[in-house]
Amino acid sequence: MRIVKKKQLAGSLKELEYLNIPIPGKQKKASDCLAGLAFLYPGQRIPESGYLLHPTEEFLYIKSGRILVETQTGSEIAEKGDLIFMPPREPHSNINIADQQAEILWCRSNS
């Protein structure tokens, strides 16, 4: 897991060079991608138990709220404006730890 904080996204392009995450052999067309919005109520966990596990990379953008992102190796808090990169096959869960609904924009390839 990698979380890029909103304040890091506000930097110059030179400062953001490390955000370039090349994925060899993964040049995909839009038809190969899945994307959507997830809405989590305060205290809601996705999934309800266990972990999510995707065969491909996933990006999540926190549109609102505070999310506790848990993996099998640790946890980190992502807030409004933060971007999360989840490597393929990394078990993870998302918990809304705010007192208001959270909104997450997610995107991953379909294969």
C-alpha cells in the first residue's frame, strides 16, 4: 500500500516524479478498466469481514471523509484529497473512521 497525501499532490511536477509508477506489460484500454464510487457510512467497513483481494493494481481517491486502510502488515489513515495505490494481490480493507459519510473513487484494471 502507498498513500500519497493531498499536500504532496500540490507540489511541482519535479517533486511528484516519484509518483510515476510504471507497470510493465499493463498498458490497458479504457474498456479494460473498472471504476466506481464507494460510499461508506460512519464506522462502516468494506468488506464487512476479512479482506478485499484484487489480481490487479488499484487506485483509490478519497473524495470525502477519513478512511483507515488496513493490510495484513499494518494500517494507515487516508483523508480527503489523498490518493492510495494498492499493489496487486495485497489484502486490504477500508473503514470509515469519520462521523460523516465517506466517498471513495476507485479504479482498477479488469485483467
